[in-house]
Amino acid sequence: MDGFIGEFFGTMILIMLGAGTGAGFNLNKAYAKGANWTFVCLSWGMAVAMGVYVAGSLGSMGHLNPAVTIGFACFGFFPWSQVLPYLAGQFLGAFVGAALVIIQFAPHFKATPDEASGNQVGIFATRPAIKSPLFNFISELFATFAFIFILLNLGNFTLGLKPFIVGFLIFVIGTGLGTTTGFAINPARDWGPRFAYTILPVPNKGNAYWGYAWVPMFGPLAGGILAAAIQFMLKG
């Protein structure tokens, strides 16, 4: 139960702060409207760091990401018995975090009349800069591989200042590898908020683009499994 609670609240905080950044960046009359990519990447990095701190203090390993949980479990770095509670916490926490952002920014959604002016699913989920499904998949695979391979070499990343290291890792992945797809690197971070944007009464909302959603689901999962496989071969 601790794993579920930690992952739920940690992921909720991650999405509240991360998607809140997306809302402030996109929506009319928000002070951060039009901020640059460095701002976005740093904010998401710190959102992950704060989420890891919360999750770790509540008894989980601070995964906040099915690609971490499943990748680790596939090669014995995490017990399979804990996978379902972790995944449930991650997806539910992501959904609730997005719902809270929708409430927080409701007047700004009303002030942003269409996708062209910023009211889009990209506030919550990812879309490619250039639509090219194979290369979009590869981009997510590569970015998630780098993320999880480094995580595997950090040890327990909920301890001490390590959550900040994870946050800066997200930052540099965003600046270095994230400009092609928006660096989901996390199926729950994409699907939970995308689903919230789809079903909740967001004023003036646009298309949720579920036709692309397979990329931020399976690209990160493949990258996580590949990273864990290589770590297992090197250290096993």
C-alpha cells in the first residue's frame, strides 16, 4: 500500500507542477505565456525532483513512471509483486494532478479560445515537432533509455540530494533530446493528463490527438526495458 500511496502523491505533485508549467506557458493572460524551452525543461525537472521527494517520504521508490517500474522489474531490479500498485498510483496520480491544473487555470482556459492561441493537449501531454511516427518512437526510446540507464547507476535516488540530480537529469534530457517530441519519457505523465483533458470539462479545449498517444506509451517502455537489459548485462 505504501508503494501505491507514494507513487500516487508523488506523480500528482509531478503533474501539478509540470502541467501547471505547460498551462502557464500556453494559456492567454498567464504571466509565463510564451516563456522559452529552457524554462519548460527546468520546470519539469524540478517538478520531477519534488515528486520524487514526496514519493520517497511516503514509502515508495520514487519511480513515478511505468517505464522505470516495468524496465526495472523485467531484469530483477524491482519486484513484480509491486508493479501493479506502482502503475495504479502513477496513472491515477497523473490524472488527478492534471484535473487540479484544469481547476487552477479555468479562467485562462476560458480566455484562450482555440488550439491556435494555446488551448491544446500539449499543455498536458506530448506532440511531435515533426510528425514522423517511426522517428518519434525512436526519439522517445533514446531519451528514455538515457534517463533510465542513468537512474540505474544512481542507486536509491530518493535519498539526500539525489532527487535534485534526477531533476537536473530531466532538464538536460529535455534540452538535449526532448525538442523533437516534447520528451514524454513516461507513459503515465502523458496518458493520465491526456485522458483528463479528454473527458473533463475544459473550456474551449482542442483535440486530444489519441492517434499519436501510442508513441509516448511504447517508446518509453521500450527505452526503459533496453536500459535495464544493458545494465543487467554489464552488472549482472
